[in-house]
Amino acid sequence: MQGTVRIFDAATRTGSVLLDDGTELPFDADAFGAGGLRLLRFGQRVNLAMAGDRVTVVTLSTFPLPAPPQTPA
């Protein structure tokens, strides 16, 4: 899923993105950290990974999303 950065607070590493349909989704520091980024700016396009209604990864739209963790067989 993709969205556009609406708000990003570098001090707390939290923010929100707007989906193309106008829905705003907040993300926490864990989701930001999972994407391997240092900073986001207003209007930047990002890829999002979700678990239910929670954003779990935020990364640049040009970066691939990390592979989900493998469960032991």
C-alpha cells in the first residue's frame, strides 16, 4: 500500500500518512524504524505494510518492503 507523508516528528519518529482515498493513518516509532529510514518530509510518497489496521513498516516508495519474518516449520 502507498501513501503520502502528512506529518512527521523527527524527535518522536512518529507521524501520519494520507492514503490516496484521503484516509489518514498514524504510524509509531517502531513502524518508522522497521523501514530503515532516518527522516521523512511532508508530501513524500511511502510504502506501508499493515497488520490489521496498524501500520507496521513505513519506507520510501522506491524501496522494497522488508520480507515478513519467517516462522519456524
